[in-house]
Amino acid sequence: MRHQTEGSIAPPEGTVTRRKWLGSLLIGGALAAVGGAVALVRTSSYETPSDARLQVLAPWQFVVVRAVARRIVAADRDDSVLSPDDARVAEFIDGYLVTMRPALRRDFLRLLGYTEHLAPLACGYLERFTDLSPTDQDEVLRALEASRFDQLRAGFQALKSIVVMGYYRDPRTFAILGYGGPFVVEKAGPSP
């Protein structure tokens, strides 16, 4: 029970005083400001190519897609193999997202945020995905692929699929697979 001084009335138990309310408002505002500052720092300082004309992806998302593509279709034979940057995989994915249903696009963009900021933490790294070494990036992607959570495994498969689709659509990659290209039969014209 609260001790009352003469002339003061104690508020009923369980009520929030104006002082507590203002204090919690100030603390909440400070936490929101710090969180916003952290988010701003974590999604800044990304460099995109000057010729990239992004339609859906924010610059930081573009850089994440590019980094993921570099790991998923990393050249394992030699440097003569077309790179995902040369195949413009990230640009393809940005264009593909335009045609995607809004709910799927939103989920894909959230997956990029998770891959960049939270997946490395789950593997014990304090850096964001794009700041990790290629070996550490591979570890993060393997962890996503083998996650105990169905949504993360499915998200990784979607990310891998769209990267592979973006890479192997380029005719310069056909030789890697021993594929001669599409077989197209020309229609015969009218006979004379």
C-alpha cells in the first residue's frame, strides 16, 4: 500500500500515472529512434551499377540478390565461365518481380531482408550477408537450405530457382550444360 502524504490522493492500484505514461512514451520513442537509426545504417552504403534501372528492388536488395547469385552460380571450373554479373541475373530478377503477385513479391523482399540481416546472426556472424567472405556466405546459404523451418527452406529454394532461371536464360551459359540451344523448326512456306 502506498504511503500518502497529507493533501495528496494516491491513484488506485493498477493504474498508470501520468509520469509513468510520459516516461514510457519517452523510452518507446527513444527505442524507435535507435531502431530506425540501426535500420538506416544497416540498409545504407550499398553501391549499385550506374546502368541498373531498378523497378522493384531497393539498392540494398539489389546488392543482396547480386551477392546471393554470385554464390549460387559461382564458377566452379575456371574464370572463363560467364559470371552472374555478366549474365545480369540481379537485373533479370528485378524485372521478374514486376510481374509477380504482390503477396509473393512482398514475401520475396522479406526473404532478402532476412538473408541480409538475420540469417548471418543465426550462423554467429555480426556482419550483414553482403559483408561476409564467400566461404561465410556459403555457410549462411547452406543454413537456410537446411533450416528446420519449412518457410526458410522453401524461401531458399525460391531464391535459388529464380537465380538459376536468371542465369541460364542467357545463351552464353548454354555451353556450360552442353546444351546447343533451342531447336526451332522453320515453317515451310507455300510451295510454288
